[in-house]
Amino acid sequence: MTPAEELLIRSIPRALASTERVCSSVNVGSTKTGINMDAVKLMGEIVLETAEASKEQDSLGCAKLVVFCNAPDDNPFMAGAFHGVTEADSIINVGVSGPGVVKTALEKVRGEDFETLCEMIKRTAFKVTRVGQLVAREASKMLGVPFGIVDLSLAPTPAIGDSVAEILEEIGLERAGAPGTTAALALLNDQVKKRWCNGFHSSWRLEWCIYSGQRGSGNDRCGNSRCPYH
């Protein structure tokens, strides 16, 4: 980490606390080069400082700060966006917030078997993302701008009920952070990214994150008449 990089990182709390729309992201490691543990330590301090600096705004500064490993290239969605050479000059990208919707859906199958739970997560993810796609296509027609991608985000928001932790507890955890948390998160990740039927062919990308930038493939409805998602 160079002195200039450290100075830039240390400016983050003040920048996020004094602005409304500015977001920040820092990549602290990669599979190729390893993890910069000095940067990890520093970012832990920065997160706390950001929370303190924005305490009058419910510590919202932390929601605008992303700490990455293996930051995805040219990711259009805030807070950890990268607008690089593969991004178009003008394009419509739509982000859909899904934690509250997924939690409400899981409440309807509370106590059911594991297969039913997984199927509900997949169905809900499809429906939410489909709505985002329809909105994006209409906006694209109205503005004459190409349609890019739909982002299904499971990242938490300040809104009551928009909590990933509550989804994990609805899956069956006693409390988020208890034994089994990683397994429940892996299950949620896997089901959200699943392709919903064999007839699917890619026409848009589905992304989801818990500030992770993990990506899967998605698309329009298929032509299979037996597809349950028509």
C-alpha cells in the first residue's frame, strides 16, 4: 500500500459522512496476488470511523462503503461500481432489492421440508428479477437506450425487514452468526443463482450480492410449455 493509497483510504469516512450520493469501494486482495492484511486491518478501522462520522444519519456511511476481494470488472451497481471499457456509453441497468420479499415468501413455507424451502427461494428470485426486467425493457423503449442487466440484490437496506440475517433465521438458524450460518448463506446463494428450468437461454445477467459481486446467469422466460415460471 502506497502512502497516497493510505491517505485516500483514510479520507473515506469524512467523504461518506459529508455527502449523500458518493459511494466508496476498496479492493484488499485477489486470488492472484493474495490478501493485503495491512489493508484489511486499516479497513476495519475505517468502517468504524465511517459509522461514527455518519452517526447522525443512522451510520448510513457504512452502507455506502464496500470492501472487496476479487472485485468484479465493470460492475455497474453501487456501492462497489466500476465503470470501465466494457460498459456502454449509455445503458439501462436495473437494480432490485430482494431481502424483504424473500423473507416474506419463506414465512409462507415455515416448517416445510428442505426441497420446498429451496423451491420457494428460486421461484421468488425469478419473480422479483422478472419484474425488474420488464421495468428495464419499458424504460429502454421510452428512452431509446439499450437494456443492460438486472441486478437482484440481497444486500440489506435501512428499511425494516430488508435484512439478510432475518432470511437466514427464517431458513432455520437460531440466530445469524450461530453454527450453520455459513451453510445457510451458501444455500441462499446457490438457490438464488440457480437456472430455473432447462429451457432457459441467457438474455440478461442476474447478479446478487451481500456486497460480494458474485454473479450468475439469467434470462428471459423459456419456450417450454411445462415451465412452472410462465
